[in-house]
Amino acid sequence: MTTPTPSADTGDTSTDPRKDSLIEYPSEFPIKVMGVNQEGFVHAVTAIAKEHDPFFDASTVELRPSSGDKYLGVTITVTATSREQLDNLYLALTSNPLVKVVL
């Protein structure tokens, strides 16, 4: 029994990586970031967002403290232009020591 070999690229767009995404680019993409409610946390999150989205508007940031005020939820909305951009943004956020969770 032989195994079929992959065919050469025939211009079929079904292998286009954009077809694998449920996100249409560009689009406004909200990201929730949680961390300890301390000085510098919000600035760190917004600085990372600005690095990955030059059009990021810090005035759109939403803050939500936990019931005990120990943690702070920060919702940032970026203009997503590609999966690579979002992957790099998530990596930068999760690598920051002030960040506990990114959704």
C-alpha cells in the first residue's frame, strides 16, 4: 500500500493561514490582563500594547479591581492586524512579571 504524496502548490487558497483564523484582520481585539494591583502595572500593560499596536489608544483602557482590591483586571483593545502580532503581544504580556493571567 502506498501513501499519497502531497501535491505541489496549485495556487489553492485553502492552505492560506488566514483561512485558519476565526478573526478577520484588521479588527478591534479586546484582551483582558490580570495582575497584582500595584503601582506600575497599568503602565506596563499599556506600554506593551503600544509596542505591538502603534495605534493603541490608552484612553480606551478599562480597569476592574477585585473585590478585595488585591488584583486588578485591565482590558486593552488593540487593532489586530495578524495572528503573528497577537501571538507576539500575548508572549510579551505573559512574560512580564507583573502579569498573572492574560485572556
